[in-house]
Amino acid sequence: MRSAMWGPSTPLRSGCLAALMLCAPAWAAPFAYITNQGSHDVSVIDLASQQVVATVPVGRSPAGVVASSQAGRVFVSNPDSRTISVIDMRQQKVVDTLPAGEGPVGLDVSSDGRHLYVADWYAGQLLVFDARGTGAAAPLASIPVGRAPAGVAVHDDGTTVFVAERDDDSVAIVDTAKQRVLARVRVGSHPFALLYDAARTRLYALNVQSNDVSVIDMRDTRRPAVIATVKVGKAPYGAALALGGALLYVTNQHDESVSVVDAESLRVLRTLPGFAYPEGVAAHGDRVYVVNWMDDNVQVLDAESGRKRQTIATGKNSRGFGAFIGAPIDH
């Protein structure tokens, strides 16, 4: 039976509910970091062996995640704890816990690994943190945005940040250097997740109530424009670009399916069935990783064909909302 977990159409505070934490001086790479909302931990999957190699306890009801290879850290939002857990990729353990407003949800890190951006669902703000700092540091800035901010994506300039304003049916374009909203663009009903396609200078907004993806031209961030709307399954939740950006994979929670879209033509190529409330999705090499909330696992797909190759058991109520694959970079 599905419990009242927070998500696209449910309240964030749901009162949702022994992990083994492994560490070692060096790890093979890369890894997938899967947030498990029901067991309050993160499953760490070694993509070389396709096995869970660590389970890291974090705060309550973890949902959002971003793995920053440049920072060598993984950032996990814990809405019920109102915190961000910071996992060191080399040790696979929590090294910091950051207070993060009233209910942190989506988050992303600038490509240089310097700044962490967090959507605070209840307070209607975007929080900015030093991604390299230590200790329970306060945010560097708190920038007001619209109602129920959810997904976050960072432009490749590192300071322009896109925020899905779910209850306003819009996306805000935020200048974090000036700490203000530059522009807004209307999208479909209840945008939740965002994905930035740097190669095409496009932003994809997943609209969970209108069951579609708004494709936004971001060549001029002061004048964003929706250039296409792609119909997918019910309640699209997560998106990832695969095969060098040729394919866009979209998880459809309520259809328990995954849509595969040609990212150039924006045509739906196929719809893959047989998932269990799929949420997060990420791609690496020739594989796509789909997180199943109901079945507590990750299904590994062949990126080109969509064929299922493997299933990896994770923790309870797995979400993986964000870019959950990464490996530390030696500077």
C-alpha cells in the first residue's frame, strides 16, 4: 500500500518514517547515490560492479540528491529534518549536515563545484551554500522565489539558476550574483523536476499535472520561451539525457512507465512499461538507471534499446530525485 509520501501532488511533511556505513581510503568510480525516503539512508552503487557497496545513514526522509564530481561530495536533501547531508565520495560517509530552511527538496551544484543551490519548498526561497565548506554553515544567500519551489538546475555559467515554481506553474530564472529573479516563464501544470541541456541551451520542465514536458529556449535567459510541449505519461517526475544527449529519458510515476524521447526532434520514440512508481533517473555510458519507489530498487536499462539488463535492490522507498551519479576528481 502506498503511503502519503510528499511528492508532486502531496504535502511535503508526511511524517514518513540498521544501516551499515562502509568507508575506505579509496573507491572505484563512478557511483550512483540513491536516496531512500523510507529507510532514511542512501544506497551507494558501484557502477563497475553494479552492486551496492555502502549504505549511508542521512537525515529523515531523504529525497533530493546531487553528486558533484568537482566538489567530491554528494548533497542530499532531508525534508523532514530540514537539513542537507553532505557525503564525502572518497569515504562514503556523512561529513557535514547543513540547516536548510523549512523543507529542502531539489538541489544542484555549479559545474565548478563551488556553490550548492537548494529549493526550500515551504519558505519559497532558493538557498545558496558554499559547496566546499565544512561545518554547519549558514546559507550564503536566501533568494525569494515562487510557491512550492521543487526542482533546481544550474546554467553552465554557474550563477544563473532555474527553479521550478510548482504551485505557480512557472519556472524562475534567478541571478544568484544579484540575488534576484531575472525572468519567469509559464509552463505546464505543476512543474516539479528540471533538466538543463547545455549543448542545446534548453531547459526541460516536467509538469506532473498536465503530463508533459515543456521545452524552454534559454539562449537569452532574460527572455526564456517555451518552444515545444512533449506529451509523456502520467506524472513525469525525473529526466536524464543518455547516449551523449541523443535521447531524453522521462519517468512517469502514475503510468509506471518510462518515455524515451529523441532529444533533437522531440518525438517520443517509445514508452517502456513494467516499472513500479519510477522516480529518479540518470545515465552513464550505455546504461540508464531508473529508481523504483514501490519496488525498492534500481532497474538498469540499455540506453539505446531501453531493454532491462539488471535490477539492483536498494533501501526502502527509493527516490533518487536529481543527478545522482558521480565520482571524485583529483585536482
